[in-house]
Amino acid sequence: MTNSTALSAARRAADLAALGDGAAVDVVVIGGGITGAGIALDAATRGLSVVLVEKHDLAFGTSRWSSKLVHGGLRYLATGNVGIARRSAIERGILMTRNAPHLVTAMPQLVPLLPSMSTPSRALVRVGFTAGDGLRKLAGTPAAVLPRSRRVGAARAAELSPTVRRDGLDGALLAYDGQLIDDARLVTAVARTAAQHGARVLTRMAATHATGTSVRLTDELTGEVLDVAARAVINAAGVWAGEVDASIRVRPSRGTHLVFDAAAFGNPVAALTVPIPGELNRFVFAMPQQLGRVYLGLTDEDAPGPVPDVPEPTAEEVTFLLDTVNTALDVAVTRDDVIGAYAGLRPLIDTGGGRTADVSREHAVTESANGVVSVIGGKLTEYRYMAEDALDRTIALRGLAAGPCRTRNVPLVGAPANPVATLRSPVELPSSLVARYGAEAPNVIAHATCDRPTEVVADGIDVTRAEFEYAVTYEGALSVDDVVDRRTRIGLVAADRERVLSVAEEMFASH
């Protein structure tokens, strides 16, 4: 069972029973977001025994609230942070060519050249895009994977982004960045790949009393308590890191996105990239997404105080996003066009004052007085590098017997090079299914035992019934919310969520 990629209630029970036998494990990782999942995968592929515990579900926190971009680091170049920009470009290349070519594709970004855009601003974008091309080359990412930037005429700009303002449009600057089909899908793929390499992945498992050599686990489903001995404990709880280790200071910054039906933006092919008036090198993006949607983001606001499980966008942020994007649109979008919204908290390192937009996106690995190793800060694009750094430090601190990091060349579940046996599909597969599952897509249909597996879960939503079942049988979903809000992102739109709940309930009833 250990080497299967399947995460299920049965596997969870078996893994818990094995833990209960009391043998020490090499590493316990606290937090099932992208950082924790990345550390679990890195540890397992180095030959360490690892347990990943998450109080809620995989990708429950910040990891599901991103812009779904794998950034090449242009923003960081503009602020003179060459190191993080270069690393971002390298990590993007690794994801796009080796780890997850099925989950990350090239997204065109269109900056319309409108009269409101000053000459210095245009020059800055052009220089930035050229620098971005340089970063891509430096990272060794082929132009076939990520095309080089160029200028396009007004007619082409309007084809790519049909609702762009035509009045005074002097063409557009076009560049490419990496786009995830979905951030929560990436987390699930990383966690399942960790499981494939022997990691135990336990959701609904709260960790308390963490020290460098032990942690108390409480099963949120049964209330059972288990003390686990470990050679190392790593805190990857993100914005909640301070709850695991009280000495840690995180400064959360809220990033908000609005969700639209893609038709409101004329079903665009490119992300409309709009300079924020009065700011140099900060933009708002209207990005085409799966499920026929467009996400408009993103803000960067201080979010002091207690950390909520699910952050809420503020009215001011909604207004700011609408006002900014409307400077580049022919017909304004309004609150009536907004069909959903979400906000996430970036776990920035608290460096004192200043705007959160200016706080470094670097990560830090620290050791607390009681021996817990914590990784804080950082960004989604760099999760693999952060995991490598955290483990290198942990192995050195604890004298663990481990091999070198291998994750640069570990294909995730669904990547063509991953050795999971892919069954041949008896039916023509929907392109949306392939976009979400890659080479694993035939398995989703072939393993289905539900009625009408290839039927969609609701009219106009391209998720099949088989995908809901697969979430339960292979992807560790333990509740309806896990299926609707994280394994698929249908739940971002409340009206759509209502329409599919009964199908999700049906899958749990039959398993």
C-alpha cells in the first residue's frame, strides 16, 4: 500500500494504525499547504520516513487562494532583488519542463498601450519584459515552453482580450508567464507523489505540544490522541506558524481576487495586465481560468489580528480591483458581474514597518528554543527550493542519514514521466479532464465505479462525476467541502456550489 499514490480514508486509517505502534519517524511535517507537501516529498525521496499532518485539508490555507501563477520573478527584478527573481525563473522552468508540465502552461500577459499609460511606464514594462526574456534564458527554459515577449498591434490585442479599451489603443506589449491550472491541484499532486514515495499524509489531524523530538496529534474525526516521537519536527503551518511555535512573528498580507464568468471579459485568451494608477511596476491582472471563469487580482493589504480560517475580501479591495481594471476596458465591469471572490493571507516575515507590498518575499528557516524547525515566508513558485533548504538545514541540525535532494527531477503524479501505471481510456477524454490530471486522466475514468462517470456534475460545469469520485478514492477528500472547494474549485462560485453538492454527497455515500 505504501507506494500507491492513492490517498483515501482506508489509507489514512492504515497509516494511523502503523503510527500508533509507536516507532519513531525521521520527520514530522506540520502543515498541508504547498510548503509542507513539498517538504514531505523531498524527505520521502531522500529515503527518510516522513509523516505530514494537516489540521484541516490539503491546500486549506494560503495555498488555494493564490493567483494560480508560477511567476518568473519579474516583480522582484524591478525592486533589485536579483536572487529571488533568478530563483523564481529557475523554479518555474523546473515545474514547466520536469515536475509538472501537465499542470503549468504558458499564459500570455497583455499590457495594452493606452493614452493613460505614461512614456516612462511603457519603457519600464518593455525593459521588464526584455529582462524577463533574459531570466527565462538564464533558467534554461526553452522558448517553445515559454515564448519570448513582443509587441502586437491593436487588432491582435483585441483578439487576445476582446473587451480591451479601443479608444487610443496603440497596440500592446505581450509577455508570457507560467499559469497553474489550479494551485490546490498542485498541492494534491505533490502530496500524492510524496505518498507514492512512502510518506504518510494525514489530514484532519491537529498537531500540538510540538518539540524538536515529538508532537501530539489529535484526530479531528475521532478525538483520539497520539504522541509521535520524531528525529525532527518541521513547522510549515504558513500564516498559522506562530500557533505551533509562539516565538515566530508572521505579518500576514491579504491578497484578494474577484471571480467573473469569462463572458464578462469576452472569453479572453490572454491575461489583461493593467498598471495600477500612481504605482510603478504594480499591476492588476484579469486572468482566464478553468471552468469558464476569469479571476481578477490582486491586492496587497496588511491583515493584522487573529488569523481567520477563511479570510474575507473587503469592500475597499473590491472597489480598487474594479476601478483599476476598468481603466483598460471598453465596457466597465461592475459588482453585478462579480460571481465570487476570495482572499488569501501571505505569510510574510515580520520585518517591522512599511507597506506589505514592499516586504521581501524571501523565506527563512529558523530553529526555536525547543528544537522545532520552522520555515516561514516565501512564495508558491519557490516551494520546491524552500523545501530543499528547510530539509538541508534540518538534516544538518539533527544529523539525519539522508541522501541528497532529488526533487528537481521528480515528476509529479500526472506528469508523463511519473511511473504510475496509466490505463488506456475506453472513451474520448474531455480536454478539461486532461488539463487537470495530465497523463493520469485515463485512470480517473477507468477507476470510476459510479453511475454515468463521464457525465458532468451540473450543466455548464465541465467537471465529470468520475472526478468527484476520484477525489474521494485517490485524492484524500474526506468531506463534501474537500471535493467542491479544493479538489475542484467549483465552490468559488456559491451558486455553482449549491448545484453540485448532492453529487459530492452521493460519492461519499457509495464509498
